[in-house]
Amino acid sequence: QVHLVESGGGVVQPEGSLRLSCAASGLTFSWHNMGWFRQAPGKEREFVAAVSWSGSNTYYADSVKGRFTISRDNAKNTVYLQMNSLEPEDTAVYYCAAVPRSGSYVYTSEEKYTYWGQGTQVTVSS
């Protein structure tokens, strides 16, 4: 059974930083491309960032480009999202997701992803 477990969320002031982690089990982690999505209250879930199985290819939503960094450690079966210069608009539940790899192509559409975590809350507020 596949499990994706996010951690690292919390409350942070504007301009602060957080590092989210997503630990995967029950799947061959290096065979999967990984993504982060988020859902703010009253809004649709949206793509944040994605990384290919090897870590060589990454892609970001325009709203987070230059502030967020996605990375992965295949030895630890974990994907990370480093979030800097956080803004109140980044407040959301953040989800990680996995999809069997298709080369180094990374997907931005949530419909492509097979497995999902339960999410971790990030609140940016002064």
C-alpha cells in the first residue's frame, strides 16, 4: 500500500521560510516523478512544483518561481519543498503527489498523478 506523508507545515510570518517534506513508502520511489500542489480555502487545488525521478528536471508555477525549490533524495524516499519569502497568498494545504515516471517529463496537471498524501497546512500570517 502506497503512503505519502507530508510534514513541515506550520504558521510563519510573511517573508519567512518553511521546508516541507514528503516521505513515500509502498512504491519504488525512484520510478516516480513527484509533485507538490496546494489548495487555499475556497479555491481549487493548484500545481506548485514538480521534479523528475532523477531530480534533473524541475518545473514551477509562475506564482512561486524564484521563491520555492523542489528537490528529492531517492535514498531517503523523500521529496522536499523549500519555501522562502512566503506571502499570505501562499496560505494553503500543501499536498505531495506521485506518478510513475515517463522519462524526465514532469506533469503539472493533478489528473496525471496516481498517489496523494493527506496534506499539511501552511499559514502565512503576521
